[in-house]
Amino acid sequence: MKITIHRGVNQIGGCITEITTENAKIFIDFGSNLPGSQKEELKTEDVERMTANADAIFYSHYHGDHVGLHHLIPNNVKQYMGAGAIDVMRCKYEALSAHQDLSQELAATERMIPFKERERISVNNRIFVTPYFVSHSAFDAYMFLIECEGKKILHTGDFRRHGYLGKGLFPTLEKFIGKVDLLITEGTMLGRSQEQVVTEGQIKQNTIKALHDHKYIFALCSSTDIDRLASFYDACKITGRLFLVDEYQNKVLKVFSEYSGKKSPLYNFDRAFGLQGYKPYRIEKITRDKGFLMPVRMNSLWIIKDIMQVFTDEAPWLIYSMWDGYAKENETYSNENVISIRKLFENHIYDGVRDGFHTSGHADVSTLYEVCKTVSPSIGVIPIHKDAGMQYESQYRIFNEGCYKINGLEIDVH
């Protein structure tokens, strides 16, 4: 067996892990580089070369840095993902298709094969892959237990413990995974060890207070972060404010409700108030009476301006619930849309982690350590999805860049 980490040890995002045997070849994730990355992106011919003779690709979740190159994968290679995640991707590409040609992305999404949690998938009866649910800022995210040639490999994907469903992490590891031979785990927070880890419950409580204090609030956040949207939605129910959503956001919420609403009332968004056709004056009276929180996205500048022109009786506030790197000017990951939206609100901003309105979708360092301890990998740990130079402090062998051969297992880390 050979494991190749094509991307991920020296950058956050763009994750690609290959596992091959004499008679089978799979990938875990095939992501694109994050926006603003200085890394050169793979071309179609690069992807075709890498996936030659591949049998399957398993995606941990729908974030672009894990699934962004799925449309370049040859049609004969099977692509697997959670059913709910596939539907979220479909919503995204259908909405964006109004502005650009995404027929290739949509067609590749339609070809995806949904897997079920804890259902073991055989690849040529040589590699066996079992997905297990993890809490992440993406809905319907999974880690994978890979069994091959008598060895157990755990690929965590992106995960955390401080989300609403994060309490299931260690019971899952203890009951279903157990000890493994090799751990491939994310390390996003290794370079942010001083960052405050706020729980989603704390974000909800802070939002409740903000809604008591202010009548109109926009929340700049990911449109597919189920926990964050659940925090805002529940805060609106508690305070009697409207949870105001545009048509695209409403479609995403319906997917969340369909797959998770029956399991937990926290994810049932049936009382979201739809802003149809972007005509805020049509609902002006009820909205003015009740007040609202409206989740918005990076491309929502014009929608926010339109609504602000209608509701002028009280100054609106912004909850900035995203990574602070997007809001910094003249930096590698600066986002001009984010900066423009923030300028509309001047000093009326609840600001991310600092004010308790954002938290990472990734495991903090103490959780990473406990995961290593729980699965106790006999061969070692490969940390991915991390910045260059960020390393684990661990009692286990850490595989950084290089080629290794141990007990018949070949590891090639780029």
C-alpha cells in the first residue's frame, strides 16, 4: 500500500490524499486552492494524470477546498459524498448558473454517488471505506476509516468538538474506530493556538442579546454553515424577531431541514421568513413591527443597500461571523466584498471572534491532541490542512515532507 499526500501539508485547503494498492486506487478529497492562495492551481491535464486508473474519490464535505476540482475528474471515476452535501452543492451551482456557465460542475454533481454513515464501501475488494459523521462548519461532513492490507487508517477531514453535535466525536472514535495504524488529521488551528474558541451556544446567547438591543441586524456568514444559521435562527425565535432570508438561502435551509430537521428541532428552519424576489417593501410593515436578523453573503452588498433604504427608522447593525482575515485590507486573503459591506455599518459591527460572534469550524489544539491519544496510531500521524511550518507536539511519529517506508507501507508526503 502507498499513501500520497499531494497537497495539504503546507497549506490550508486544496486537500488531496491518494491511497493505492496493487489492484485499487482511491482519493480522499480533491479540493481547489482557497481564494487568494498564491499556489498554482491544478489544470485539467494534471487532474487526469493524477486520477489515471483511479477507482473512486470520497469527499469529506462540500467546501471548495475539499471538493472544488470534482468537475475535472474523468467520468469513469466514481465520486462519493453524503446525500445532504450533494443537495447543498446542487443548490449552490444552480444559483450561480444564473451568472456563469457551470454546466460541467452541475453535471459532475449529478453523477455523485451518495453514501450512508457507517456503511462500509468496498473498492475492488481491496480497500474498504466507512464514513462517520463529524461536526464541522459544513453540513453533512464525514471522516473516513480506511481498511486495507490489514491496516487501519483514519482520515479525519475537517472536524471540531465545539459545534452543537461535537459531543459525538469521542464516543464515535471509541465505539467504532478504536486504535488505528495511521492517522491523517487536519491541523488548521495549529497556527491559531491563541484564538479564542467560542461555542455555538455562546454565539446564540450573544445574538439574543444583540437582538434585544437592536431592531435590524444583518449577519455576514457562510450560507451553508448549519450550526451558525441554527444559532441565529433560534435566537430569532426566542426574541420574536424575523429570520429573514433570500431565495437562495431559503433553498439551502430546506435541504438542512429535510435531512436534519427530523433528527433535531435545532435544524428545522420551517419558520424562516422568505424575502421573495428581493422586494423588501412588500413585507415592510411586518418586518418593521417585528425587526429582523438576515443572514447575508459576501456578494450581498446590493441586497443590503436596498433593504437599508427601506428601513430607516433605526440604524442597522452587522454581525460579522466569518474569519477576520477576509476583513483585513491589503492582505493575501483580503476580500473586497467583505470590506465594502463592513464599511456600510461603520462602527455598528459585532466583530467575529473578538466579540463572540464567530468560531472556527476546526478542532482546537487540545482536541487534536485528544484525538491522537484516543486512536493511538501505531505507525504515526500525518498532519494536513495546515500552514507551512505548523507542527504537532505529539508522542507519536509525525510524517512531514518526504518519503518513508515502514512495515510494507510507503508514505509520500509532498
